[in-house]
Amino acid sequence: MAPRPPQVETRSAPGAFRMGDLFFPLVRARTFAAVAGAALFAANFAAARLPLRGGADPLPPDPEIAALAARHAPEIWQDPALPGGPLREMLWEARRAGTRISILYRTVWNDEVHPVALLNKLYRMFRRLYYGSAKDVEYVRVDVDLGAGGAERVVAVAFQTEARGRAAPLFSRHAPAVIAHPSAPPAFVVLTWNHLLAPLGEPSGRLVRQSPRLRPLGDADRRALCLGRRTYEELADFGSRDVALEAALLGGAVLGAGAAAPLVWRARRRMDRNTSSAL
């Protein structure tokens, strides 16, 4: 019988680097990142579509209210060279408080294009993750007082403008603005690349009046445009975000991913061992 070769045991010197020291933590980190990413994406998708909380009940879009919304729809003027395309839709909803009817017009563009190409790619990615699409949604609110005898009088118009009144800044700041006792219908010019507005003076030759589709806002539009995340403090009477529920949903996704990642990693290792033994 031939002598058995001696068994040789190899040991790493103290402090010596082994590939496993790097490989297995990377595998665990990659597994956790994959599970956490999938969980957060699913939770974010659900949270973005949470219904608005509170606010007065909307008026039904009957012919009388629809005619009122059509009469007071704001004019929007825009330079046709502005990237992002023309104004596509104007979705309205109405609330009543006494003799006053507030009509909120959501102005919808297919895209908003940042002047810096790299920032535009990053910003579009963020919008798709946070809002579900690259669409840009702004608003104009028109408060109409019906008064005695049903006489209509526009008492206020609210909108979002650039905080410093700058045209085409690289980094614009949203600021709420109100016009008291304006002319009807109110008219605006698109001031910035992200469709902030300013009151229209005399239209210049390069500006084009937009012709969006005007229609009532429906529940499907609220979900598709993620209006739960496009709320503003000044529109609280039209509903606000349920921040606590959204935070609980996202926090639960993080905890769930942390608990699931080790299980996924162990299952993956078991599959690798079974594959190796089969070979």
C-alpha cells in the first residue's frame, strides 16, 4: 500500500489579507442592496399614490360648474422654443366655501428640461422615481365669488412663481404668489424651464398662447400624476399629504428589507452549495 501523502494545513498569518474577507461582505452588501432597493421601490410606488387627506369635498363636475371652470380658465403663454413641449392639459377641480367657489387648475406638461444635460438626466430620474413619470404639474387657483344674484367676481388668483422673479435661472426657487381682484380670465407667461409663471404683460411676438385640453380632474388622474406628492401648504383646503402614513410605509420597507436580506443571502449560498455538489 502506498503511503498516504501527509496532510498539510495552511494558515494565514495574523493580519494577512484573504479574498473571502472582501468577497463575502460584498456579496452580503449586494444582496441587501438588491432587496432594499426592490422593497423601497415598491413602497415608494405605493406611497406616491396615497390619496390626499382632508380638504373640503369637491363639487361634482356638472354642466354648471364645468361652464364656470371654462369661463375662468387662465391663459398660459409660452415661448415655443422652450424645451419640454407645449402645455398639454389643464385639469380642474372645484371647492365651495359659502358664496365663494375655488377652482384649482392643474397645468400638465409632458416634461421639464433642465438647461444642464447631466442635471437634466439626474432630475428626470428623480421625477420618475418620486412622481412616477417625467411630467411636470403646476397649478393656478382662481377664487370666484358668486355674491348676491349670482354675479361672478374673481377675487383672487394664486400660482407658483420664481422667488426672485428671474427668467430662465439654472436653479429656480418656487414661491407662492397671489393676485387680488385680477382681470378675468387671468393671463400668465411661462417664466422658467420648470414652468413657473409670471403675470403676462404685453405678449411679445415669440410667445404663443397655449391650447391645452381642459377637463375635470378624476381619481385616476390623481394616482397617475401622484398628486399626493404635489401638494402645497397654500392648497390645504384641497387636501394634503398623509406624511405619517407615507413615512410608515417607507420605514416598514427598510425594516422588512433588513430582515429579508440575510434570509435571501443564506438561500443563495444554499443554492450555490447544491449546484457545486451536483457538479
